[in-house]
Amino acid sequence: MTAGNSGRKPMILILATEACAYPGADNTGQIHAEYSTNAYVVRVPAPVQFNEEFYLRCFDKGIDGILVMTCGHECPYAGAYDRTAQRIGRVHELMKERGLDTRRLRICAICTVCSKAYLKEVKAMVELVSQEQAAAVGGS
Amino acid sequence: MTEDKSQHNGEGADAENIRVGVYICHCGGNISDTVEIERVVEAAAKMPSVVVARRNMFMCSDPGQSMIEEDIRTERLNRVVVGACSPSLHELTFRGVLTRAGINPYLFENANLREQVSWVSKGDPTGATDKAIRLVGAAVAKARLLRPLEPIRLEATPRVVVIGGGLTGLRCALDLARLDLDVTLLEEQPFLGGHLAELGQVYPSDKPAREILGELIREVSAHPRICILTSAEVIEASGCVGTFLLKVRAAGEMETQCFSAERIAADLASRAHGPNGDHHNDGAGTTELEIQAGMAVLATGFDHYTPSQGEYGYEEHPGIITLPALIRELESGGLGSGPPALNGRPINSIGFIHCVGSRELDGVHDQNGKTELNHYCSRVCCTSALWAAKQLQARYPDLQIYDFHKDIRTYGHGHEDIYEDTAKSGVIFCRFADTAPPKVTVTESDPPLMISLKDELTFNEEIDVPVDLVVLVTGMVPHAIDNLVDMLKLPRSADRFLQEVHPKLRPVEMAVNGVLIAGCCQAPLDSVESAAAASAAAAKAAALLGKGYIEREPFVARVDQALCNGTSACVEECKYNQAVSLVETAGGARKAQVNAAICCGCGMCAAVCPTGAIQVDGWRLDQFDAMIDALLVNY
Ligand SMILES: Cc1cc2nc3c(=O)[nH]c(=O)nc-3n(C[C@H](O)[C@H](O)[C@H](O)COP(=O)(O)OP(=O)(O)OC[C@H]3O[C@@H](n4cnc5c(N)ncnc54)[C@H](O)[C@@H]3O)c2cc1C
């Protein structure tokens, strides 16, 4: 058993809201659509509970890309979506300061049956982090 | 089971003797055809605190459940992880297993290996197996930090306040009363019935709306458990599920009103003259009173969309009217008993234009200065317009009717028959493109109105249709209830209707505990759908209040008083009144305290707490961190 993420496939973390995006991810499975095995879904009530440091910590630990899949404006919690969006904006600032590509953290809205949108987001993030990894290997 | 203080920050995982059992499901072959189950079980056995790792063909079957139950007893397990299908299917099943085996049900964690692994990774079995192991690892990591939780039990007043006395509110009130709950029905107008009272014969039953409503109002007003307050306005709302406290200002009598048959008939008859009717005066003066209720049902309905001046010529000629105005004319005999005429002007031809104020498109409908577009479909207007056309045809066989639409959405049971009937009896249909709505011009000739469009049904032929009357088929907009939204912190969707927690899983509940929604305040619905939603809300309220107390899932914020510095950052951040507040502790310090009845568990507070003192039970930050660490471990 070893930890860390050196020399392996890039890893994508999907924070998926219990009310919308998580069932959306389930729906993608129900229609048997395929996507990369690098994408890991973690269920959350609302991503608004994560502070800025949480995201930075994830990158430090070795997560390559994070998709915050929210309910968007359909969020059942008052003010939570707008707050999350603002916070992601601030994390982007902090990422810039650290020289991290801000595209590695993305917020989007996925509904309970939004399989197409879900697949599109995952595919785009897989491509991005794979390119970045290839570039890093090539450059080192 | 009591809470172990040493675990409060999750540090307890190693201190307490954590014993995790991991169970991997084949799901027939649904999981095992792609994921190498044996490898997952082997890896799980090496994970920290795991004392048993096993597999079964169907973990949810009786033998699967018994296997866990037995292990909990013999292996003294105190945490259980099941890698199987989505938690939406069997989370409750497995929590039940833990309860039966005598441990706290919230010490269970699921790893979703079917919907999120095997079914989406058929082409990559090696990757799928690796992913399954990591997800099980994350579930074990979270399980180690789980703590026993108890459902939140709240005292509940066995009364429901129903806001809105339209069809939905009336139906809901009556169902609630029949389920032995007390009901206060609040209506802001002086009369009951809502918009349905403005209609004549309604589809699909062809019964007069007045008859349907009259019957309902009679039953509601005669029921001893229902108190009706008309001309009533909610001016203050506080409290939470179980004990909401509403301050209401109402005109007239405050006690139960049993409406006489004469009053009901007079009220309903007056409604045919317009949305405000010639209303009944309930008596002079206003009174304020407080209502305590265990739950609230919002049934505040809709308003008709009012076109802006000049939108399809609206208000530029008396012959350009909306569908509700046409229905009123039909109902009050305004078109006459001989050849049809409106305000003395003969009407030989009518053109209906669909989707006015509904299904609007950016870049097309925002041209005339509109800021808020209604992207949604109002659903009832297609059938309602055709229904009106059918009635016109029956009354005035010589009338020529044109129907201009971008689609016809006669979606409901029996609606398509109405479409067919009108088509067979001579209504002429023309279709315009989404992006090219028809133009209405006022001309000097007779008939004085001209509808111009490219007709898709005749291969985009440009046509000009002269008519005597243009009927704008307007849809619904949510009724303005800003004060209620503010006071109760009600979430609204992008289209401004009230938002349920989940359209399929919790269709009549709002995220604010104890507040239910039904009818057209949630979305455009016809009366059949509104009544169904009303009954659903009544059943939901009765199920929750029937026991005399309410039980809620324990996933709400909790403050670790030892860590709290009393900065009040959480109090300022929280959007729910009184969900978290600062209280004086015995030592004189001010600390945050959560009211579990109000807290909705969104965790907004957790993100801003400088010391991490406030966290959502079951979804703590340390649990998430542990899960992410575990995802990165290679087994
Ligand atoms: C043009 C048109 C034609 C239609 N024709 C048909 C038909 O033929 N057949 C059919 O099945 N359906 C028809 N419908 C749909 C039908 O009208 C609705 O389904 C029904 O009226 C919904 O009832 P409701 O109680 O939800 O809303 P509403 O009828 O809008 O009633 C809401 C009530 O709540 C009250 N209220 C609002 N806010 C407050 C507040 N803050 N405090 C207290 N009270 C408040 C209002 O005064 C009103 O009395 C039609 C709709 C339209 C627009």
C-alpha cells in the first residue's frame, strides 16, 4: 500500500450534490454510458461547505482536477449556489498565485438526468489533466 | 448509544476500537462482470480498521443482509461498508441491518460500484477494478470517522396552515382535515377559489368550474377542523417545523366561517366578472392574530401573464385580447347569443396566437425592452386555447377560427381529443418558427387586424391573415409572494416558481423543513395536476405530523463548543433565521449553538468557521479529507 499520486493516471475528483449531480451521475450509469475510470464521485449535500483551503489541499495531495457539480440555480439551499460560485472564484485567484492552472477547478450545474452534460464535463476535464500531465512529463 | 466525546473531531478513529466490515456485492453480474470482485475484497481486507471483508451475489438479499448482521454480532463490528449499487437504492436497507444487529444505523457507509463504476467502465475492467478499490477505500476512511447519530425528534403542533385558497389550497385543506389534522386556510382575497373560479366549463371534465369549486368550498367551510381566514395576509413568520408561528392580519371574522350556499354561489358568480370580482365585504376593520402550526403548505398559485404594451399589438386595438379575457367574455355571455360581437363590433374571424409570455427565447423575445423572459412552457394554455375554440365553434358555427402556434402541446389525458375535435370541425392551423413569431398589425380595412407569418405547414409560405379578433394565448407567471419568500427563506428556481427539493424523490417538499408546496406556485399545472399535488402535500404533512412529533435525519450542523471562539461568522453566513445563534455559556463566553429544527444541513457555516468548530454531522470536513487521502492510496 502506497500513497501519493506520482507516476499514475491523473485523478479527477467530482464533488456532486446529493439532490442533482449525484443522481445525474447515477443516471449516466443507468444508461450505460462510458467515461474514464479516473473520475471519482464524492457525494455532498452542498459544496458550499468547503472552504478555499479544502480545494488547495486536494491539489497538494495529488488530485489533478476537481469538478464541482452543483444544482446550479435549482439548488435547494438558500444562497448556497451563489456562495459556492463566489468561493470558486476566490480559489481561482489563490490558484493563480500558486501557479496552478485555474482550469483544473471547474464549477458547473448538473441535473438529475443531465447525463450528456455530465459526460461532457468529465471528458473535458480528463483531456485537460491528461494533456497537462503529458506536458509535465515531456518538460521534466 | 451515547456519543463518545473523544471522537468529536474524528481523532477518535484510532482511539476507539474501530472494527469495520466491508461487503462487496456482485449484483448478479452487474458489478462482477466488469469489476474483479475478488481483488476488491483482498484490497479491502488490508485497509485500516477492516476486520472482515466478504462478498455476496446480492448483498441486498436476505442471505446478504444476514451475513452482515451475523458479522456485526460475532466479529463485534461497529462500522459497515457495503460496495454495491447507488445509495439511493439501498442505503436505508443497510441502515436497517445495523439497527437490527443492535448498532447505530448511521455507522454505515456505501460505495457506489454499480452506477458509478461497472456500468460506466465496461471497456476498462482493470481501471474499473482499481476505481472500485479506491472508492471502497474512501468509504472505509469515512466510516472510520462516522459517529453514532440519532434522528432529530421535534414536538409538533397537529395543525397545518395552508396559504392560498384556490383549488390547490382547498383540496389540500379538506384532505388534511379528513386525516384528522386541524387546518387554518389563509386566502388573501375576500373569496375562495383562485383562478379556477374565473373559468367556465373546464376541461377535461366539461363541468363548470363553479360547480367543482362550489362543492369543494361547501365541504371545506363546513368541516369542523378547518378555520378559513379570507382577506388574510401573513405579516410575520417565525419558528420552525413542528412549531411555526405566523402573525396574520385578516379582515372580518376570525372564527371558523361556515359559508352559506348563497354566499358561495354569489362569490363564485361575481368572479366571472374578472379576477377581482364584485367582492363580498367580510365586515369592517382588520384583526391580527397568531397561528401556531406544525407545518405550512404553500398553495399561492399563479398570475396570468400580462403582455407589455405593443406586444403582438396588445392594448393598441380593443380587438386584441388575452385568452383569460376571452374566457371571461365567453362565460359572461359577452359575445352575445346571436352572431358573435364584442363591444358592438361583429366578430367573424378569430386568430389565436400561442406561447405569448411562455417559451420565450433570448435574442427573440427580449427585443421590446423585456428584462425577464419566461423560458418555461406554461403547459395548460395549448389545451385551454383549443378548448375555448371548441366552445366558440359549438356556439357560433359560422365563426372562422385560426390557430397560430409553434407547437401544440396537448399533453394530458384526453387533451389530444380536444385538438382532434377542433381540427375536424374547421379550425385552421398555421405554424411559425421559434425564432419568427407572427406580427400583428392594425389596419384601416375590415377586418381591422392582420396576422402575418411564415407558415411552416405550407413550406414557409408568407401569409397575411385578416381577423376581427386576436386572442393572445398567455401563460402563467408565479404569483408575487416576495414577503413569504423572504420571511420563510423559500428557494425559487430560475423560472421564479417555488422550488421543490427534488422533482421525483421529494416532489412536494421544500428545503425549508416543514414547508410543503403544491399547485401552480410550483409550476404551471392544470387543475387535475394541482389537485393531485394538493393531495400529495396533505398526505406528506399527515405522515409527518400524525405521530405528534417529527423525526428528521440528523444531518445538521453541530458546534464543538471547545473549539468555538464565538466569532459569529457562522451566524452572519447562515441564510436561515435562527438556525444558528450565539448563546452565553456557563463560563460567560459566547458560543455558537445550532437549532437542529431549523438547520437545513447545507454547511454554509462550516466553510467560514475559522476553527472548524461547526460541522455538518455525517458530512464533516475531516471525513471528506480522509476520503480524498484514501482515494490516492494504491492497494
Ligand atoms: C387561461 C387558463 C385556462 C385554464 N383552464 C383550465 C381548464 O380548463 N382545466 C383545468 O384543469 N385547468 C385549467 N387551468 C389551470 C387552473 O387554472 C390551475 O390549475 C388552478 O387554478 C391552480 O390552482 P392553484 O390553487 O394552484 O392556484 P390559483 O388558482 O392561482 O389559486 C391561488 C390562490 O392563492 C391565493 N394567494 C396567493 N398568494 C397568497 C398569499 N400570500 N396569502 C394568501 N393567499 C394567497 C390567491 O389569491 C388564490 O386564491 C387554466 C389556466 C389558465 C391560465
